[in-house]
Amino acid sequence: MKEQEFFICKHCGNIAAKVIDRGPKLVCCGEEMMVLKANTEDASQEKHVPVVKRDGNRLEVNIGSVDHPMTKEHHIAFIFVKTEKGGMKKVLPVDGKPHATFCLDDDKAVAVYEYCNLHGLWKLNL
């Protein structure tokens, strides 16, 4: 299974992902978008690495073993669950909680990604 890739525009901050990759590069603001490399651990992993709890077909995702801040200046922008058949994304409100629930009726989660506006993309392989 191909690794999920996310791309960011270095000018405006747009983030994109390819649903189907036919080869051409993604372009924004007149320039090729940069691939975001996912972190998996470091000194601040307690606030960035996704923590996953499975309950039947439900997948509960919390960001960090210690809740990640959710302020305008420092927040989790989205959580993405990569599945065997595709993926699901939830955009988090800046003043909300750093968690989301996903229902996987006929699919299996293989990885969870989250994007912190200050510290970038983080990933947990399942």
C-alpha cells in the first residue's frame, strides 16, 4: 500500500493530498508544493503523536497522551485516518478539543496523521 502524502504551499500554507496519483506535481501560488514529512517521535511526542482507542468499528483519536493545546497560535488543524480503502479527514475547530471519532464500518485503519500548525505533520502506524 502506498504511503499517504500531504503537500504544503510555502507561500500561502494550503495543504493538499492526492486522492489518485497520476504523476503530475501539485502546484499552488505558481510553485510546486512541498511534501510534508511525517514525524513519528521526538521530545514533544507526548503532545503530538496520535493516541488511538478502538471500540468495535469506532476509532477514537486523541492527539497526544497529554492534550495538545488548541489556541489560534498553536493547534491541531486536522486528523486523517488512512485506511485500506482510502481515508477519512476531520478538520478541528481552533477552540475545540484535540480529538475525533471515526466509524470504519467496512474498512480497516492502517495509520493516523495529524497536522500541528507549528510542529508539522505527525503519524502513528497502526
